[in-house]
Amino acid sequence: MLSRLKKATFSSVAALAALLAAPTYAQSTNLEAAFDQALGTELRVPQTYDAIYDSSFERRIAQLADGDRGRIGVAAIDLATGEEVAILGDQLFPMASTSKIAIAATYLELVEKGKYSLTSEFPLMIPVSSARFSSSKAPVRKGEYMQAIDLIEIMITRSSNPATDALLAAVGGPDKVNDWVRRQGIKEFSIDRDIATLVRDDGEFDPAYYIDKRDAATPRAMVELLRGFYQGKYLSADSRRVLLGAMSRTRTGKRRIVANMPSDARVSHKTGSLNNTSSDIGIIEAPDGRAIAVAIYVTGQGSRLERENRIASIARALYDGFASRARTRGPVWTSADHNGG
């Protein structure tokens, strides 16, 4: 790891809980300092970047990911060299809809095992109105039946929640997805609720100042997941084409990773949005064959537009930074073709 970052501990998080209850937290610099100490955020003073980070590249990312208005987590890996940059890469952030790539992968493994096919049909799971926290699981009703390939497409490209819950039910629920992820060697990842429940009960905590371990992952865990998909470690070539192909057609998040990318760069990504948090994860491929896996989780910052602007700026800085380093190297390893159509 290039960045020398402190890690959060559960005891530190528990100790911070009392501080978070103070009504003047957002205005209190003393409490923000306590947050920094407990959760591993380096002191939010630009002058410290030179002492903390090893290179101008890292310092640039750290400046863009400065968390003075809410936590920002970043992890990125050059898939040719394994070189990594991370800011709060080991802290948990709300996955929101970025978890959907793991749900799709869990289903695709069942296709490979012969339990299902891409043409198997399942009903959309439509949320039924209910009061927040009124039940452990939000009520849903069955809607239109759709083929799995179509459910994956709208789950990824349009972030359809009813389609996601259809496939989540088909694979056997959150525990089955967590099991699939653990078998790939990734630990800091957990889906705890279906999407209907997650959305209904959204807003219980402010992710800018509180770490909820439910439905959360670290940025580093997510880029490891992306790397495994891209390099063919987890799924067959056919399954990989389905997933990465859908990610290349994502229609959400036009102001996020893709916003500042050069026109000849290819982005395959998945967005996520919940109360006071916006995220985007994906693979950015340059025209020369280079590829980087990127996970950016932004909380706070004042508004959704400001969070999205921060994601776009960080993504472009990562692209340019890795490109600058690549110019000093020779030919790069590239993935096999994954054109999904």
C-alpha cells in the first residue's frame, strides 16, 4: 500500500458514539478532531499531505478526497502493475447500489453450475408502502416476470431495485451473496437487507459521521472485487461478458466517474446513492490498453451535485495519475476482450 493510513477500530467507533449524539456536532471542530482520531482520517490540514503521502500523485488524490465536510473513501488499482492508491481504503462505507455487481455475480455462478439459466424467469419484487422500521423486512409484491438476463441488464444499467430484489430472492438472499464474496477472499463486505428494506429505512444514520457496518464495504474490498471480475478470476468468460457488458452500458451517474473522462476512455461502472452518500465503482480502460479499477465513496459535501462533482474530479485525477506513471513503463498486460454488446 502506498498511502500510510491509520485503520479504524471497533473500540474507537464505539467511543465516538457518545460524541456523535451532540446536537452541535457539525459545527464543533473539537468533535471533528475526535472523529479523525477515532475513524482513521488523517488531520484535515493540507500542510500535512507532504508528510503523510509518498508522491505528488497520492497527495493530489488526498487533497481531492479531503473529508472536512464528510468522509470520502477512495481505492484504485492499476490492473497492469498492481500499483494502488487508497484514501480511507479500509473504512466501511454504505454500498447502496454498488452491491448489485455482487448479486449479479452470485446469480451468474448459479448459471454456471446449471441451477438456473439466463432465460430463467423471476418476478420483479415491487415495494409495498409501509412505515419506516415497522418490520425487519419491508413488504413487497410480485410483479411482472422477466428473464434473468433482462433483470441483470436493468439492475446494472438503470439500477432497478425491483429487479435486484428479484435476483436476490432467486439466489437465496443476502447470506448467499456474502458467502459468494467470502469465497473470493474478500472479507470487508456485507449485504444485510434486501433493497426494498434498505431504501425504506434509509436515513437512520448520517454516513458522513457514522459508520454503519450493515450493507457496507471498504473501497479496497470493492476494487478487489472489480479486479477479480476484470481479470477473469471469479466467473467464466461468458458470465464475465454479461456483467461487464452491462456495466459498460450503465445509464445512471452521468456526472460521476464518466463525467470528466476523455472521450476515448471506456468506463464500465455501477453507481450507488442513499441518504447523504453517493458512490461509483468501475473499470476505466484507456485507449492504449491500460485499465484501472476504481471505487469512490463520498458522503456529506453539502449536496448530491457536490458529491458527484467530487467523484468526477477524483476519477479523472486517478486516470491522469496512473497514465503519467505508465508513460515511464513499457507494454502493459491487458484483459481478454469482454465486449458485452
